[in-house]
Amino acid sequence: MNLKTVLGAIAIAVLFFFGIIFALASVYAPTRLIVAALLFTVGFGIAYYITKKPKTIIQRLEVSGQMKAVALKCPNCSASVDADQIKIVSGVPYATCRYCGHTFEVTEEPKW
């Protein structure tokens, strides 16, 4: 569980608690029912925000000919770089070496 989820759950609990208190107190002043509705609305909005799943993008690639995977090496220290270390930033693949911390653009070398 990350910090955003924990803080969001605490905020939801506090908002719902006060929403119930204001709903029960609306017997004495009807305007408190509006405040209760706002508290519940904000609580449900936060619940939606923290439970929302990230959007997954699937890209399919069709190539002609045979493909061969090659080992990815850090240009700084020549260590093997794991494929999990590759991040796409603005459409460009970047890899970070876990040994030296060097970040570099992953490029395909020419075949000739």
C-alpha cells in the first residue's frame, strides 16, 4: 500500500464520519443536510480517485523477417541492463543501469 492510498482512506473515513454527523444533525437545521451531501460527494470522489486503475496501452508490432534479441549493455560500464529497467518517456525508450545509475536512450544499431 502506498502513501496516497493510506491518506486517501483516512480522508474518506473522516469525511464520511462528519457526513453522518451532519446528516443526523439535519433534524435541527435543514441546511446541514446540504453539508452532509457535500461531504459524502467529496468522500466518494476521493474513493474513486484512489481506486482508479492506470490505463494500460497495448502496442502490437508486425515485422517482416526474423527478429533476434540481443543483450542490452550499459554504454558507461558495460553491465547487462534488465529489460524491466526500460521506461518510455515521450515515446523514446530510456534505460537506467542499476550498477552505475547511468540513464541512456535505447537505440537499435544498424545491421550493416
